Amino acid sequence: MISERIISIITYILGSSWIIAVFYAIWTSIQEKKYRAAKRLILFFLPSFFFFASFILPENLVFYYNISLLITSLLLTLFIFIFDPHKFKIGNDNPQKRIDERDIMFSRALLIPDTEHYNQYYSKNRDKEKKDNIFRKKPGLMSPNSLKYNPLSFAAADASFFTVSQLASAVTGAVAQKKVILDNDKLILFLKSWAKSLGVISIGITQMQDYHWYSTIGRGVDYGQKVNCTHPFGIAFTVEMNPTMMASAPDSPTLMESAQQYLNAGNIAIQLAQLLRNLGYSARAHIDGNYRVVAPLVARDAGLGEIGRMGLLMTPELGPRVRIGVVTTEIELLTDKRTTNPNVLDFCTICKKCADVCPSKAISFIDREEINGAIRWQINQEACFTYWTVIGTDCGKCIVACPYSHENNLIHNAVRIGLNKTSTFRRIALKMDDYLYGRKPKQKAVPNWITLKKYTIKDS
């Protein structure tokens, strides 16, 4: 019968597609050196043999087998991608007042006991002094006495941070006396295209809000001064942190990669800012150690992602496995509307893998709560930073564990698309991620070219 033949053909196509997809997923996992996932996907390949069983069944049962397989596949597809019982509400996630940069751990770590800045800060923050004196007794970031010390990779990371510090004088600069008047669409197309040719993954433009700016400067020669920038527009972008380098978190390659991408983001931000100044418009680059803005909030409002459970920007392309650069400017630009993504926050609500793997237990397991007028998650920054000063690196285990952080390829991108569809898919995908990669993904070995087993330190 024609109907039987059509059903058989459709079933054959579905079955073949499934087998090809499974083979591709296995091969991709092997390429990524995620052997646990490859082995477990092979187990998922076994049900495909039931498809071939249709060709050896008695002829009078083939039609009924095929039709039942087809109906089951369609029903499962409809259930996963259409049925969505959980509607997540973001709520108000905008801070009601500016953040003081002096309160962040990077600023507090720079305070030297018995100095003017130290005494001024802790006279008003006695509760923080007790917590901070704990990390001051630890070896410190990039310290030879830290647990993850590697003289080569620590020296390389320090070289990157040093280079970033040398860029400080270029975050602002002289503005050309004559303004070049350009079509707004053309300028934005050029800015975004050039940025992506320089290595940017995503880029967006937003109108600056009061809560985007720090209230008081917490680092550098301008410590303690009020932030008085008035640029009305902000350009935010992301750069990727290499998954191979991050996979050995919390070992030293993560510190190398983090430092390198801070440098790359800083370079690009300075280039974009100088471009605008060359066109006659004031602009400022915001780079590591020299921010005037809360970069994740600017990036979020520029449409680049949402702030997740671990307090980092969750991008749709690479999750939190990015670094952020920001340029603020006076030139009027068409902004990218922030398209709030409740799906990401819904996934962060149910996932909690970052909290599970956090060695310092700094990431909260509870739902979002109101902090500074905004509904959000809050990490224990003192616990997180103190752990950094013990191991000597900036850890990164939460970033690696995040299901959104997987490599940029066909399989993972397909899953990312599914995560944005329904809560049902998100919950199934989370279970699959735990099954394939582990609830606490196994740390990968440090690359051979970084591994250093023997070395000697002596006075020069």
C-alpha cells in the first residue's frame, strides 16, 4: 500500500537523521576530549537499533511498528517544544543606586594596612576589615606560595595584566577638533563589523543609565574621587575565553586565559574609543583596573545577555565564558533594545551546577532576592576571593561547569536554541548535561606545553 510505503520512508528518514545526529555528537565529544560524554552517547545509540528491527519484523507488523514509532516521535517533539507549563518572570532587576567601586574585592585587595586609604575605608567598614584580613593572611593571587603556582603560566598572566596596566593612559585622549558627520546606520555597521573582525563575539549599544556608573572610583590614582562621566551612550562587547584553557580550572591556564582576554578586550575598547575621538567625539574605554562603569550591567542592557546565578553575564552564544569590554561616548547612537531573556534566568534557577562545583561555596543555592532594589543573585565575594588567594588563580570552575559554556559547534548551538524554547526542554537538557558531563564535571589536565614538573628558584 502507498500509505504504508510513505510511513516507512518517513520513519526511515527520521531514524537515519537520528543515527547521523548521534554519530556527530559522539565524534564532537571525542574532538572536545569529553570522553565521558562520548561513552554515554554510545548508550543512547543503542535504541536506534530498534529502528532497524522494523526491517526484520514479520511483514504484517511492519506497518504498525512504523506508525507507532512515528506517532511517538511526533508526540515527544510536540511535548518538548510546545508544552511550557512554567513562565518565568524577571521582575525589576535594575539597582536603585550606584555601586561604590571601593567595595568590590579587587579594590579592597589593593588597600595596604596603615595607609590613608586603608584607614579611611575600614573606619567606615569595620565588618569588611575582619573578613578581608582573612585573605591578607593567604599567599595571594599569582603568589609563589599558592597551591596552583606555576612560574611560567603565572609569569605569562602577570605579563598580560602588566600590559593592560600600560594601556591606562589611552582610555581617554584628545578629541579631533572637527566632527565628521556620518549616517548613524553606517557608523554603527562599521563599528560592529570592525569590532567583530578584531575578535568580538557579540556587541551592542545602550543608553547609559545612572546605575551603570560606579559612584566612587576604587582603583588607581583617582581613588576616592566621584565618578562624573556624562557620556549618554555605551558600547558593550564580549570576547571569548578559550575552552581548552578554561577546562583545567582552577589550575593556572585559567588565569592565563582570563588575563589574556582582559587584555584583548582592553585593546579593542581602546581602538573603538580612539576611532570615535578621531571622528571628533569624546569617548572613554573601560578596561580591567580602569573602569568607571559596571560592565556586566551595561552589557546586559545592550542586549548581550542576562546576569546569572554566579553574578556573571550569561550570553546566548557562550554563557559566562567571555570577558566584557565597554566604551562610553557622547555621539548619539541608535541603541539595541534590551530583549529580556527569562529563559536564561529560568535555567539558572533550576540548574545550580555552578553552586555545586564552587570550591568556596560562594555561589548561592537559593532563588533570587531583592538586593539594592534589584531582584538578583548575590555571590559571597569575600569567600570567592579568599579562595583565589589560596590557590593563586581566579578559579573559573563555575564558568566551566555552566551548560551554556560548551564549545561553539552545531550540537551545542542546537541545544542552546532549545534552551530558549520551553521550560520542558530546559529541564530535559539539564538532566542530559548531568548525565553526559557529570553534575560536577571532571577537571581536564593542564596542557602539556604549560605543565612544569621541575624548576628551581634562586636569588639573582
